[in-house]
Amino acid sequence: MSRRDDAAGADIGAALYGLATRAARRLPRDMSLTSAATLATLDRTGPRRITDLAAVEGVTQPAMTTLVRVMEESGLVERQGNPSDKRVTLVSLTEAGAAYVRTRHQAGVQAFERLIGELTGDEIAALMAALPALRHLAELENQDRDGPKR
């Protein structure tokens, strides 16, 4: 990578990070960011072990166990046996958990739609041109974040 590419990467990274953190702060505070992220991970990847979820979300296994218990009591997740290994318990979304993820996602989309409505035609065209790169970045981030599925 050249110095120019390094500088562009830093500028783009700073812009995306700033946008993402401000967007996260605007979301409803009806649950912790870790809980919401865990639900989103389960929605994206399917059922996971508690140890896998802890690693993906960057918390300890006991903390994830507590988080899962609270979300289970709220009806957002359920524990189920793994058909291929009876010793393993998997955590999966319930319909209520999936609905929560969809509602939160839609609220985020709508917030960005309102902001995009304030842009000029040229700015919207620039974002449209960047969509393939942004989607690829999201895929790379998901691969990096989710790690191997067991």
C-alpha cells in the first residue's frame, strides 16, 4: 500500500468509524449494546455455543452465560441441544428475538434514510457508487468478527 492509499484508508476509516459510533449512540437503549450485538450475531450466523458467542462479542464466558440467561428469561433466545453432539447446548433466537433484530435494523435504516435525504444528488450518486465497496467491507467485517462457526 502506498502512502496515499494509507492516508485514504485512514480518512475513510475515520469517517466510517465516526458514523458508526454516532449511529450506535442514537439507537434505543432498551438493552445493552452487547445484548443487541449478540442477538444480531445469532440472526446472522444461526445457533451458537455460549463460548463462541463470548469470543465473538469480546466478553468472558461467565458474562455471556449471564447475558444469555437474561435474554432467555425475556423470551429473546432459547437454549437447545445440538443434534450432532448431545453434550453441547446451542443458543438460538426465538421469533421474538428475530423480530427485535428486524425492528432495530429497520429503525437504523430509516435513520440513515432521513440523513441521506439531506444530501445533494451528487453526494447520493457517490454513495451509490461506493455501495459495492461498502458491502464488501461489511462482509469482511462479518468474517473477522464472527470467526469460525462450530
